[in-house]
Amino acid sequence: MMENSTNIVKYRRLAPIYDLLFSRLLGNARRKAINTLTFEDGSKVLIMGVRAGGDFKYIPAYCQCVGIDISDHMLEKARKK
């Protein structure tokens, strides 16, 4: 298991290029996984390990979505989405 400090440093370095590197690699699998869920108007969604916020686009706009992450740099990218 990695130390939190190691993860923080790793994701601080990856944050600027995370979407470029991982959106194509992981996007399809994330979309498929989220499409297996049932959402209703007003559903509340918590994304643990939100990273750069790439999952937000797969969550219906009528849902209230919150993401948490250990990396402030990743959270800053997610906030913009």
C-alpha cells in the first residue's frame, strides 16, 4: 500500500496532464460502469477518488454530485468541471 504522501506527490505531478493520459484509457470503462446505475431526479452521488473529475460528464445533470480526493491539485481540476 502506498503512503498518502507518495500519492499526493504523484497526483500533483499528474494533475496537469491527467485527462490527456487517462481519459481515453479509462473513459469507456467508467461510462459503462456509471451507466449500470439508476439515477432519479435529485439523486445524490458521491465520487470517492474523483481525481480530475472525468466521471462528472457521465452523471445526469439532475443529480447532485460531490467528489472527494486526497489530492488538492486533482480537486482543483475537478472543480472546473
